[in-house]
Amino acid sequence: MDDLLDQSDAVGLADAIRVGEVSEAEVLEATMARIDERNPELNAITTAVEPEPAADGRLRGVPFAIKDLHFAMRGTVTTHGSRYFADGPVDDHDAEVVRRYREAGMVLLGRTNSPELGLSTTTEPALFGPCANPLDPSRSAGGSSGGAASAVASGMLTVAHASDGGGSIRIPSSACGLFGLKPTRGRVSFGPDAGEGWSGYSCTHVISRSVRDSAVLLDLTSGLAPGDPYVAPAPDGTFEAAIAAPPPSLRIAVWDGSADGIELDATARGALDAAVALCEQLGHRLEEADLPVRRGMGGPQGVITSSNIAALMVRREAQCGRPPGADDLEPVAASLAAQGAKLTGPDYAQAVLDSHLMGRRMGDYHESGIDLVLTPTLARVPPPLGELVATEDNVAEWGARQGAYSPFCAMANATGQPAMSVPLHWDDQGLTVGSHFIAPFGAEALLLQLAAQLEQAQPFWPQPR
């Protein structure tokens, strides 16, 4: 059982259950024992629930957990990692994507740790405390899906739910040495409680050990739900089928950010160089990027994030009957809520328009013949716990430090493009930075094809450490 849980992905685990190699009960018992043993050090899973009988789906019997942010999971409180929401009502329904996980046969065990309102690149909420990185428990697991990444990298789970509004799938995947795909805007429903997340910046999917799990779960959870305002372009066949064949020879533009003053540490540079070398070895064509959109998304992203946080505060106040008190919000959330409350309708409309124009510029860029853009996922290895926690006196400085740590991911949130972090490089301290690929709108299949090719050429699970 230990070998199976250590080496298998979710599809492999479900297959073992299906053929009778192990039983659902044995897998659940062994998984709960691992959580009891490992979670106290890592603090990845913050809410436990009594597992329900599994549906007869493709991933029947696979243990799973939902990120504690935005998505309802019946029988739990969606705290958003915030003291202001911690005594909120118990969810009486599942979000559409959570319903689809249950329908796939996954066994939901609880919720994973998230920074307050998903606003940080590290998962250290005051409500639940810091989430540690299994590669080095003194370091951050990344954010905002840090609990998901920590649970998977530690072997507690084979795969976990995650979301990404500015890099929050890819950042913790990079920090913990895992595979993380951010889907195209509109690919996975935010129903029934929302039409979109953060005005289209946020998407939801999983953090996984294998490319196969990501592809299969995207097949199982994507598609239109009643009332969705839009949907991503339909793929040509299934994502699982796409990874069975290698991609064609791709033209990949490489951007290291140096022209914009971005500084990479040695591990981030190593991740970029390793990806370039492996892609060239596999027959792809690499060239220096001249991106039409680079760091200019910061203004619109700030307006969209702060206005959505302010709106969330209004909804919570109406629900609980009181505004947030002095101890209810951490400094970043309090600052963004105050900023968002001062914005006007024209401010918000312009930010959405600017984001859409960035997407059109990137669309034209890909139409010119560039298949993918390659960057490091992050500019440095995961920092020590505490380094990226804001205080009331340093919120502005905190924002600059976050931007220096993660300068590459948010572009794909602004444009709505799919993007992925692939673990291809490890330093001599056992730490890693992912290699980050961005594809045209709707082209997850192309990313997954390349990821499967890279995984076959240089397997990344079990982790090479």
C-alpha cells in the first residue's frame, strides 16, 4: 500500500481499486493514517469531513480535498482562510465542480489550507497558521493553493483541488515540485454561486503528480453548466486522448524578464535553461520572446482584485450583520477592501476592458506563429515561512516582494490563456522552480501534449530528490 500511494497517480490508484488490487476501504484507511502522521507538521489540510460512499465514476475511491476558497462543499464552512468568514454558514450545496468531483467517484476528505481570500503567494493565514513545504518544512508551500500542493507533495493525496487568480495553481506547483495547469478562462464552471472568478482572472482545476491526472480531471470537470455566462472553446476530442500523441514541432518564445528588470536566482535560471535544453532536444524551436504584454497587467489586476474583495466584504456584512472588526481581517485584505470601496464603476469597467485588450494582443502574437511562451514559473526558490507575510506597516513593500517572487504568472490570468508549471529542474538543496509555459486561448490540449512529452523524457514523479 505504501508503494502504491507513494508512486501512483490518481488514475493509477483508481485502476488498482477497480481491478481489486486494493479496496476502497484500504486506500481510505491508509490515506487517513498518512494525514494523521504528516499533516501536523505541514498543516496542509485544515478541515476534515466524514467521507461519503463513492459514486461509480472513473476515479472511484480516490481520496481528494477541496481548497478552502470560494467553492462550496456541503457540510463545511467556506472560510476563505479568513477569521471574518470562519463562523459563516455551513454550505448546504456543492459547487458545480465539487459535484463533478463526487460524480467522478472521488472521496472528499476535507478542505486544504489557503491564505486569506487567496491574496498571497504564500499560505500562512492567521486563521489556520502556516502551511509548510514538504521539500523543506521551514519554507513556504506557495500560495494560494499551498495546502493542496503540500498535501500532494507529501504523499497524503495523489491530487488535490486548486484555483488560480494570479498564479495560485502554478506558484505552489513550482514551490513543491508538482505539475500544475491553469485552464483557459471559462473552461471549468464557477456555478452555481458565480459566473466567473475575479472577473475572469480566476480559474479552477487541480495540482497533480502526473500530466495524466490533470488531463483526465479536466475531461471530467470541464464544460458548460446552467447559467454560465461563457464557456471556453471545445477541444478536439478529449484531453486524455490528446496526451497519447506527441505535439508537433513547436515554435516557443523564451522570456526571462531581464529587459523588465526581473532578477532570477540560480534555481530559476536553471529551470529556464533546463526547459530550453529539453525542448530543443525534443525537436522544438526556441527563440527570444518579444512579448506585446509583459508587466503592464498590474494596474488592471489591482483594480479587479480590490473591487472583487470589496464586493465580497459587502456580501459578508449583509450575511453576518456586521462590518469586519479590527481583528477580523489581515492587513492585505483590509487594505484591498478599503481600496476597492473607493473605486468607481468606470475604474472597474476600464480595468476589464484593458484586460480584454491584453488578451487580444496576445492572441495576435500567437497568430503570428508563436505556439507557446516559456518563462520560469517563479523568480526564486520558495522563501522561508514568514518572509512574505504582511504587517500593517509594510503592505506596499509586501506587494513589491510578491511581485519580485512571482513576476510571470499573472499575465495568463489577465489574458485568460491556459498556462502550466512543469517540474524539470532541482538544485543541490533539493529545491525547485518550475518551467512555465503559456498557450493560446483554448489550447490546453497543446500544453498537455507537451507536458506529457516532457514527462516521458524526464519523469518528475517520484520526485528526483
